[in-house]
Amino acid sequence: MAGIGQFDFNLFIRILPDLASGALVTLKFTTFSILFGLILGTITGIFRIVKNPILNAISTAYVEFIRGTPLLVQIMIVYYGLPEAGIKLPPELAGILALSINSGAYIAEIIRAGIQSVPKGQMEAARSLGMTYVQAMRYVVLPQAFRNILPALGNEFIALLKDSSLLSVIAIAELTRMGMQIYAVTFNAWTPLLGVALFYLMMTLPLSRLVDYAQRRIGGHESA
């Protein structure tokens, strides 16, 4: 077959729809996972700073375990391990769950740092106005914290988008697995894998620019 062992432009054109389909799957999994991870990470980040030893210990153990183990192992635990405990999940749900749990741990640390970056006087002022702790956190502290951590959250989104390639090990037809399937059929590695890299680049570059823009805006507000 012409083009085996080298980049084949004609093959690249033919596989573009398949790669685009895989890229859409990657974006879908990343978006759902970052949304669920944001919810889990926000709750965990707050638990990390509250003066409740039980909540603090549970959240700390979760963050340390997830941050200290490979995402690939976490995906396998969810997909292959849970069925042995009587919980069998379809690949799509298992993938989103694993990515969400992983992202939640990293977002928790980002949230914790963001909350701690807000001056303590903000919480004290809110409480002096009659707000409960939850109200003060919701209406005063968290909005300021999210503004400070927006660039870091953007970087986490980019990292998760790339890490989602590990879902290929549980037969999810995301971008990387699509590229490997094309390689298995055509025996041409360069064309599909360079195509995969190009699609990842097209997805991450706009996000990187948005993160840079957010950093400049926040830096401009802080210096004003």
C-alpha cells in the first residue's frame, strides 16, 4: 500500500471524518468530567479548610490518594474493579466517573488555594452583616476565589482534555483510540497519529489563549 511507513496525505483526507468524530467524543467526555469535577472539587476544597476534623480528614485522604496515583490505574479500578464489588458500569459512565473523580481532586486544591487567597476580612465583614457561614462563602468568598483561580481552572481543563486519551484502554472511541484503530487497519502510524496530534493541538490552543487572556485580565485588575 502506498504511503505505508510515511505520511500519506490522501489517507489523511479520508480519515479526517473519523478523527473529527473521535475529537467530539473527547470534548464530550472532558466537558462532562470537568463539570462534575468542579462540583466535587468545590465541595472537597471547602471541606479541606473547614474546622471539622472528620470532613477535613476525609477530603484530605481523597485528594492525597487521587493525586498520588496514576489516572490510568484509577480508570482501571472504576471499570475493572467495581464489577467485582457488584457495581458494573458501561464504559462511557465509567470513563466520566474516573475523570471526574481525578479532576475533582486537583480542582479541590485549586479551590482551596483560591479561598485562602481571599482576605479573611471579607468573611468577617460578611458575617458581621448577619450572613451565615454558607451564605458568606457562597455570595462573598467563592465569587472572589473563582475570579482568582480562573486561569488555573483553564489549565486543569486543558490537562484533563489531554489525559482523556487514557480512556482508550476501556474501548471508548475517543480521539486517541480512533487513531490507533486506523493504524491497525492501514498499518500506517504516521498519518493517523499525526492527525490525532493535530486535532489535540486544535482543541488545546484556543483554550490556552483563553487562559492567557484571563491571566492578563486578572493581572490588569489587580494592578489597577
